[in-house]
Amino acid sequence: MGALLGMSKDKSKQIIREYIKKYDLNPYFSEELINHMTLVKFDRGEDIVTLGNKMDYYYLHIEGKLKIYTLLENGKKVLIRFYSPLSVLGDLEYSFDFPCRAFVEALTPAELIAIPMDTLRELTKDDPGFLRFLNETVSKKHYQFSVVSFMNLTYPLENRVASYLDSISQGANHQTIDEFKTCTIGEMAELLCTSYRHLSRVLNDFEQKGMIQRNRGKIKIVDFEQLKELSVGLFE
């Protein structure tokens, strides 16, 4: 489940209540349910959800940035999107109890509120407030996925690469990181469903236009404005 944050139980509950208030979640979560919430932290690169595993916890993502990707039958990774707070993990699994259909990885150090799934189901099966919240989050997620799927099919690779770089350059608390170590070009091409050669051409073009600089596996974004003009928010 990740590491419990090192603080007293009272302090943990106080912070949870502050987040509940910050994101205006009081109408959806009862006092009894809040008492079953736990603060957890995941380090950068740590898996929060694993493809094919049972979802034992329902998560409210409150800090940091997450990457969601899946595997094709041939073993290749495909990027689905990135999550920023507030986002929810486990809403589909709450209703149907099927195995997780994607990996969720902490792109930056991330904090989440965890609720045991069995406890959540038991306490909320007749709770109109939480069921309304569930309906809203599932509907929003389906809409976003349909939009992203359509855009991925229609936008050229230049826009997809710009969107990817724009997304992963956003660190915790929305502080922009202008230099970061990327995965290999091969892995990046795999995530974006393109060829190594095509991606290399796009990155070379970005470098020639003064948008980025590459050095020993790191990419430094030089011109954020030019990058954002090409980015179409595909993965957000």
C-alpha cells in the first residue's frame, strides 16, 4: 500500500480532514468513513496499482503526480495519461471487483488517502453522498478517456511528444522542473506508440527549434512557451 506517513494518529487524521475540506469532499464522505482513512506516501517510480492485481484499497490522490500505463499483448507499454490531484483510484473496481486494468506509478513523490476497499463497500452501499461522488468520478473518467483516445488518433506525433514532455516536467505542487532524466528513447517511443526513428526525428526537430536540449539521457526544456503551444493536453 505504500509507506504510512510517520506521524501520530491524531496528526494524520487532522491532515486528512484538511484535505477533505480543501477538496470540498465533506458532502460525500461520512465521519465513520473518514475514521477509516489512512495517509500513505509513495516514492518516485513506485507502483501504486499493478496490472492484473486485486484492488485492496480505494485511493484519493492528494499530492504529487501519477503515471497510468498498460501493457499490450506483445508486452509493449502504452501510456494512458497522467493524474494530478484531486484524482481517484479504484472507482471502477469498487463497483465490479475485477482486477486492475493498468499500472499506476508515482511520477513524483506522491501522497494518497487510502481506504480499505471492503470497508468502503460495506459502509457506503446505501450512502447516497458517496454513491453520487462515485458516479461523478466514473463519468468524468470515462469522458476524459474518450477524449484522450480520440485526440491520440487525430493529433500528429509532434503534439503528442510536446504533451508528454509538458506533462512529465510538472513536479509536485505544480512546480515546473526544466531538466529531468527521461526513460530511454526506445521506452518513450513505446509509451507513445511510435517508432524509435520517428521519435528521434521529432526530438531533433525540437532541439533545432530551441525548445529543448539533450545531454546524456537528460532533457532540458529551454522554451516552455513554444512547447506549450504544441502541447494539446493529451495526457492530463
